[in-house]
Amino acid sequence: MAAARMAARLGARVALIERAGLGGTCVHAGCIPSGALYRTVAALDEVVGASRVGVAVGPASVDWFRMQAWSGSVVQSAARLTRTTLEAAGIEVLSASARFAGPNGVQVGDRAFEGMPVVLATGAISILPQAEDGVRRTLSNEDAMALDQAPGRLLVSGAARFSIEWADFFHHLGTAVTVSAPEDRILPDEDADIAGLLQLLLEQRGIRFLLGSDAHAEEADVDAILMADERAPNLAGLNLEAAGVATRAGAITVDAQCKTSAPGIYAAGDVTGPPWLSNRARAQGVVAATNAFGGSARLRPERIPRSVNTHPELAAVGLTEAQATARGGQVAVGIGELATSLRGMTLGEDHGALKLVIDPEFGEILGGHMIGAGATEVIAQVAAAMELEADYRELGRVQHVHPSLAELVSEAIASV
């Protein structure tokens, strides 16, 4: 969608071919429905903790079917908005499957498209193991959303983003959750300090972690096993060989301009491999369409923010402290703690911190990492500064509303 809309803005006639739901995984089985579900458990948290701020309420519980109806209504609204946006841009939408018929041609039913740029954005699919009898005994992301009730005991296999989100979600609904993974800690791609604090908070709430040498299946002791992070690029039926599009490790290979190995063919999103982020996909789509019409855009993956929708939430952009240190050069760290944030105190959300990773010699902001209330919004300020290549001292001169969570940025910079 991002590629189609960008191409239309550049004056191109655009055809978008989609055999399933417009908007892809994000709208129909990803961040939109899951975000709606997480809103339910966030509201539950607010009600349960209301007595702390002087609001008397009765016992709170989640109505499963009304929660599912709420999530479904959000998906329907997002799908309608998606179609309206495409129609407003004058983009032709074809509900069909497409495949390459040669190096310069795409076949869609009895219709052929030849001699024009192509952007591949077919996303990714869940991949789950089967037992020896051929029966699948595990749940995917999509399966978790379609359950008719919360399992009593759940084993989450994996400790990356989706796994941790679902572990927190089902624990809120009363499920006894165990997270098992071969890694020594959760969220191995995130900053160790921030991820470690999230794990501690989840453990304090009652989620059990079996990591590293302690990890084992425990399949006999649970009602369901969830493998939310097992995904692979969706290449089925594309006939990439006919177009000369190269793949590596099951993903389409692209460069920073989102070009594939075949002239005039670009790729964007999950079909190019992880990380599975919608905003990364959108950024790649814009880059691909821009370059398809003679531009020179490049993707800067270190400037793509990311989040983990738990309570409290985690958000980050750029390099972790360990990654920055491994790259060489000077590295400094600044910390702003929610425990000393007046806004955090008034919200009753004083667990968490913002961590900035800085190059003190040149003033470059290398990364930002936060666990706590408002993390996704606070990190947006850091991401904007990184995109504008601002010196961290320049960011420190920005004045914020008081009290606000945004003040954590000033506090972290002051502590560098």
C-alpha cells in the first residue's frame, strides 16, 4: 500500500494486486486486531488499579466475546479506511493472484502487465511444526486471535516480540503462562537493561520464564502451546525464477534501495525477511516506489522505531548499548527514570526508564530505549531527532510541557 500510494503521488498509474485482505497482515491478523485486544487488557489494568487513585469500582473481568467483537469492529474500520485511501489515490485494485510470466511480465488471470516497475510486498506467513501423526498441536498468531476462550495453562515457545506480547495478554486474562526459549533472556535484539527490567516486571506479575539451559517443553502440563514468532516470507506461487529474482535464507534479497537482483523489480516488507515491522514495510514501500521512478531513496533501518505492546510497553529506535560498543568508538549513556518523573507519579506509572545511547565525541544519537508508560510516544521524539541528524545537545534544548513523560528525554540527556 505504501508503494502504491507513493507511486500514485509521483504521477504513475498504479495497479495493486491482492488475493486476500487489503492491508495485509497488519490490518487483518497483526498490529490492528492485536492492538485492539491489548486495549482491552489495558482498560482492565486501569479498572483494577482504580482504587489507588480514589475511584471505587466492583470486581473487573473481561467479556471474551465482547472483546472479540470490539477487535473485529476495529479491523473492519481499518479495512474500510484502507480501501477508501486507495480509491482516493486513484489506484486500481485487483482481487486476484499474480505470478511472473518472464523477466519483464506479470500475469494476473488473463491479464498481462509488461515493461513496468514491479514492487513485491507479499508479506510473511506463520510456520508451525507438525507432530509425527501430522496433527498440528501448536497455535500461531492468527490462531491465538481466533480462540473462543483463554486457555487455562499456556506455554509460549519463544521470547521475541510477539511471544512476549501474547504472554502478557493471556496472563492478564487469568491464564497461567510459561515462556520457554533457548536464549538466556527475553527480547535478545533489544537493549539488555531495558529488556531485563521488562522481564522482572512480568515475573513479579506471575509469568514464569524458562530460559537458556532451563528451557524445556512442558507440553504435557499445558492446554496450548503458542509459537507466535515463527514466520517466513510468503513466496508461494510468485514464480520468482522466471523473473530472475534472487532469494537468500527464504527471503527476497534487496539492497538499501529495495532493489532485487532483477532490473525493474523491487521488494518491500516482510517478504524481504525480519524484523517483522509494519513501519519498516511502509518505509521500504516508499523507498521502492521512489526509486522505481528514478529517485535515489535509501532505507536507514537503524532509524525505524519498534515496540513491544506489553504493560508497561517497550519501545526503541537505533542501536543498543552493546551494539554501539561493538561498533567501536566512544559510547555514553543517559538515563531518565519514571520513578523521578512527576508525570509518571501522577499517572501512577512510576516503573520504567528511558535510556539514550550517545556518541559523546560527535554528539550523534545512536539509539533510544524505553520501558514504561508512554514509551511509544516518547521514543517518537528520539526517532525524529535521529532522522533529522540532530546533536543530542540540540535535542536537550527542546522545552516540554510540565509535567509530561516527554521530559524524560531532557532528564536522560542531562545525565549523559
